[in-house]
Amino acid sequence: MSQPPEDLVEVLRRLGIVPPGAAPRLTALAGGVSSDIWRVELESGPVCVKRALPRLKVAADWQAPIERNSYEVAWFEAAGRIVPEAVPRILRHDPAAGLFVMEYLAPADYALWKEELRQGRADPTIARAVGERLVRIHAGTAGRADIARRFETDAIFHALRLEPYLEHSARAHPDRAEALMALVRVTAATKRTLVHGDISPKNILVGPRGPVFLDAECAWYGDPAFDLAFCLNHLLLKCLWTPRAAAGFLDCFAALAAAYRAGIDWEPAAELEARAARLLPGLLLARVDGKSPVEYVTEERDKAHVRRAARALLARPVATLAEVGRAWKDEIAFGTPQ
């Protein structure tokens, strides 16, 4: 925890969340690598506080500006105007402290999608709903000059996504560096919709009214194919985490991709899908050889599966997500990693 609790309480008092003189109980919550998160007990009920860190909690030296916290709040606000039930309610925001307060969504009512997948509960209905809500947010922000101006966050997106994922992987795989750096250039230059930047099962709650998206620190006006590929990437990797449910994860992959494609109305669907299909192997490779490897792909045999599939697709790009899915299925079923 990077900020002593008493300092945090002072900020909450200033925001009017904690009454003067009150000493609420704070509980650190498990989160990602980029922020500290607390549950704060108030007389009116618990709230959740999130504070951005200047240096991310990974082995590599990975730093990012804390003003991303303000863009995260802005993403929740923009997305909430399109799909209100898809985002948590923001209660207070202190941009100077890089901190905001949001409603606490109780685990009893909001299951973490990542945990559902870890348990082998691969429900295509949930995946389909994720795709439907994501594409609605993209469609509702496509071509919006006001949104584009609000989210001119190219430097933050580069620091949090393009450099640690694709550029770092290019340094680890010099014989695929040209393909990976081409993905960086295309992604950075494509400006279509508001992008979340971290659409991952660890950031999606399955609530009573459908999926809820969290952790929009990488919010950026850019290429929606990144969000699509980023989430689909996790469904492929889960096949290595919970192998008995691999067929179900591939069904979720297909359901999410189909639901998303059905809602594309701002550009030719085939063009967006092709960008996502080319980007996906780069993101696959990044989750074993980038700055933020997934914590559950630890066996060398599994890492070799990822490298084989990703490197082959980088060398011979495909134009559809179904082709990526088939290549991955063939690799994990029949691959013989060296």
C-alpha cells in the first residue's frame, strides 16, 4: 500500500465522504498492478476507493502518470451515458490525489468473471453480453469529436499498453519485431472510438443486470479492435489455466466475437475484425514475454504453446478471428512445443 491509511482518510474527509473526527475501517482489496484499492466502512455502508500508482507493481520498471485516474473516471461517465448498467457509480473524485470513490459492488451479487472462468464455468451467454455491451459503447462514441478531444491520451496508452506489451515483446523476439512494431504503428494511428484498454475478465463483474466493466485507466480515443482483441486473448489463455474447460472457452471466444461484430456500424466490420485478428497474436505473445505476463501461465510447456501459436500467426497473419481461434485450438490440442 503506497499511501498510509490516515493520509487516505484525510482525503476522504476533504471530499465529504468521511465525517470530521470519524475513523472508518479500511480494508485493502486485491486489485491489479496499477493501483491501490480499499474498501471503506461508513455508517451508510461500504464504498470503494481507488488510487493510481506512479510505478506499477511488476518486476520490470513500468511507470505511468497518475492523471490516468481522471481519464478512468471520464470513461465511466461516457460509457455510463450509453450503457448505465455497465459501469459502477462514481461518488467523488480528487484529481490531484489521483483518487476516486465509487460504489462498492458486493461479491455476493457481483461475481468476478475471471474467477468464474478459473472454476471452469465457461458460459457463452456471459461472453455474448460482454461483446454486446462493449460494441454499444464503441458505437456510441464512434466519430465523436468531443470524446476524441477529451481522451487525447496517446502518451498514457503508449506507456500502459503499446510499450509494455508489444514493444517489449519485440525486444524479446527480434525476428518478429517488424511485425510487432507494425501493430504498434497501426494501433496508434487508428482513431475510431473510445477505448477502455483493459477489457479483461479480471475487470468484469457478472452482476444481476449483466456485465459491469471496471479499471478503465488506459482509456483512450483510438482503435476499438484493441479492446476486442485484448478480451479475446484472455479467453484463449484460459484454456491453459483450466484445460478441462478449453472447449467452453473457445465457445465463449466465438460468442463474444460474433456478438461484437454484429454491432459494428461505424466502419466495415471485416476491416475491424482483420485488425483484431492481426493484433491478437501480438497480445498473446505479450502475456508471456511482455512486462505484465499473466500469473497463471508458468509452465514452460504452456509458454511454448503461446510462443508457437503467436509467432506463427505473426509470420502469417490471418484476416478473421475464427482463423485465430482454429490456430489456437490446433496448437493446444496437437502442438508439440520445443
